[in-house]
Amino acid sequence: MATPAAYVRTEARPLGDLSPYPGNARRGDVAVILESLCRNSQYRSLIVRETEPGALVVLAGNHTLQGLAAHGPGPCGLVTKVNGEEQPCALCRGEEWTPEARCEIVHCDDDTARRINLVDNRSAELGTWDSEALAELLGQANDDLTGTGYSSGDLDDLLTALDEANDDQADDEEPEPEQPAQTRPTTTPAAEPVPPPPPPGHAHLTLTYPAADHDEADRLITTARTAVPDTDAPTVVLSALRLLDDVLARREQPAHDVPVTTLLAAAGITHE
């Protein structure tokens, strides 16, 4: 079972007591780190594993260790300007100095030590930038980018890239030219379809029903055509009118039973 890192103590140790992590795969820019150390001093502790009393291996901060070693014993004679005032090297202060590093010492097993070394190198690489926020921070340095890892040329390139990106965005958002209003063509309502002329010897007869009776009329005609096959709709309607006429005529006669065959015959329907 893996043993997670457990914090033990923080202390300053001479560089001679510290060993770099064996097989560290990252290759950092030691010159940039040294410039930061001389301007800002050591602002972050090395993460150091104590394998046994007096045996200290750097898990994270190997390039800071190299930067401190590159400075060497002081004084280095470096002078920088901060807010218009001269300031000596932030490490040696312009005095005799024996290189040492502030360390956070932890206990862990080999597997956890390897994982700490890998993720410390990888996590920064996976990050991304908010270019506008970066340009704002660099712009606040008042043209003094010492110890930031950036040069004035880097800032110029960043501002140029932002300007080009903003121009491209403005081009993409440029509104379409206003089109002249188009007059919608006037359409003439379609004329009611004209029924074809009736066959020779026939005439058109239009029956108009109230909307409420339309469905019932269709149903009655369909029922009659089903009862009397081979009969078209005009014949059904005409037969119904004949039957109605005969019933109305018989209403004036003395009451008597009228056979269905008589009514059908009056309607012009031959029923077997």
C-alpha cells in the first residue's frame, strides 16, 4: 500500500546536503530561474524527501536547486532598480553568502516520491493562459520585466497577437449590409375550380347542405349505395326524391299499409 507524503519540518539546508532527484526528466531554463532568484529571492520551498537521517533528495524544485548553485557564494555584485532605486541581489544582498535552500522535508515511499516528481513537472505544462490577463500583469511592471521570465519582445508579441485576434473578431461580427426592402408580390386568389361539362344528355344539379348536415348527408348516400349496389350518388339522391314525392302523395289517401316493393318501385328501384 502506497504511503502518502507526510510533512515533517521546514528548514534551510546547505546545498551540499541536497541531492537532485535521480532521473528527473524535466529540463528547465536555469538562467531564467537564476534571474528570478536574484530579483525575487527564493519564494518557494524545495520539496525534499528524507530517506534516512541526513539523506535528502529533492522531489520538486530541482531547477531552483541548480539556480542557487549557479549563483555560488556571494557577493555576486548584481544590482537592479526597483521603483527607481538600486537594489542588490535578493539572495546574497551584496554580502558574503553560503548558498543554501529553504526546504519542506517530507517522508514518503518510493512510489509517492516518483509521482510527486512527475506531477510537479507536468502540471505546469498542462496549464493554459488568459492572454488578456497576462498582458495586463506584464503592463503593470512599468517596463521592468526582470525576474518575470518575460522580455519586452515577449510583451510586444503578445500585444500584437491580441490586436490581431480582436480585429479578426470584429470582422467576424461585422453586420451584413442592409438589403433594400423587397415588395412582396401581389397574388391573385385562386379561382374556384370549374366543374367539367356534363356528359351528353345530363345536366349539373348542385345540392347545398348546412355544415351541420353535410356529414349526415354523405353517410346516408353511402348507406343507400351500399344497400343498392351499382348505384351512383346522383341516382341515390334522385331515388330518394321520388320516394319522398310518393310518400307525400300517399299521405292524402286513407291510411293503409304500403308494401316496401311499392315504395321502391315509386323510387325507381328494382328490388329482387
